[in-house]
Amino acid sequence: MSTQSKRAHRTFARLVRDNLRTIIVVVAALIFMRLAQEILAGEAVKLDSWAYELVVVYMRRPWLTPVMQSISELALPVVLIVMLLAVEAFAPGRRPAICAGVNLVLVLVLNVVLKQIVHRPRPEGFRLIAETGYSFPSGHSMIAMAFYGLLAWMVWHYERDRFVKYLCMSGFTLVVVAVGLSRIYLGVHYATDVLAGFCVSLMWLGLYTKIFVPLFLPDGTGPQAVDRKPEVSSPSSRAG
């Protein structure tokens, strides 16, 4: 590779790194708008048929069903409240937990609004559990991506241990993907519902981490510093 090519590659990589948030938001918005357009037009989406064949027809096993039900429950309010209590217990200060709690409430409201706008019925004929309400976008998928995604963002930005960073990122990513897959497996959502839920939450996280997170974790100092009281120097130290 020539010197000029290497320089261009480094420039491109730096542009992507510096604008990663914007790129993710734009791509997620384009995918969501495309999906919403097809759903509102009543068009059949090939992704739904493909996912049905793969996940419902070929993956379903008696032993796997209770596992998928348990995974799906990782996005239930009671589990998320426990997670918030864990954040408050282990994170330095209360602000990270408050930040995550506000994020959760706002995403719940956003999901309700979007479902009322689209009015897509849930799949019929192959549900394994009972669910009510509309289908698009998937609430569990939105909540999982927004909640666990924000926790991953916090760990990535404020945790200094690289091993802990990658471990948490991998774990949270696995949880989000597994929750989305479980909703298709259980027959309560189409694949497009899940994908749309992920996209909405990615857009939301781009906004939330840019505008709202600095209100809770100001000055880029991280959770370990936001609740720390300023040290008061002794008269002797001031005199010296």
C-alpha cells in the first residue's frame, strides 16, 4: 500500500470514528423509515418470511422454549428495576442509575406512541405465549436496546479496565440480540418489528447520549466524579 493510500485510509478511519454516532443514527433512521413505509403500505416483507422459516420452523424445540421465555423476560419492568438497583449499588454515585431510569421511562413512552401510530397487529397462529397490544415496533426489543445499550455506552466511556469494557460490551450485546430473537421465536413479533425496535432505540441512544447524558454526568468526568464532593483543603495546607 502506498503512502498516499495509507494516509487516505487513516483519514477515512478518523472521519468514521469522529462521526460514528451520526453514522449509526442516519443508518438506523433509513432502515426504520423503509420498514415503516412497507408496513404502513401493507406490503409483505421477505425478512419476516425468512425469519419465520429459520426461527419458528427450524429452531423451535421443547427444551428451548422455556429458555427463550426466560430471555424475553430480561426486558420486563421487574427485571429492569432490579438492574437499576444494581447500577445504583455498584456505580459510584446515584446519577448513573437515575440517568438509566429516565432513559427507560422515555423509551417506554416512545414505544407506546409509535405503536399507536402504526397499528400493526401481532402475528397470529404460531404464538407460544399470550401478548396484547400492537406489534410494530417491538417493545421488548426497543427497551433491551435502549436500556442495555446505554449501560454498555456508560461502561465503554467510563470504565478504564479494557477487559471489563469488552466483557460488558459483549454481554450486553448478547442480551439485546437474544431478547429480539426470543420475541420472534415465541411468535409474538415479526422480524421487522424487532429490527425496527432496534433501529428506533439506536436513534434514541444517539440523541440521549448527546443531549441528556451530559445533564446527569456533566463535564465528561464519568460517574466516578459526578457525585464526589470537592475536597476542602486545611488552613495549614493553604498557608503552605
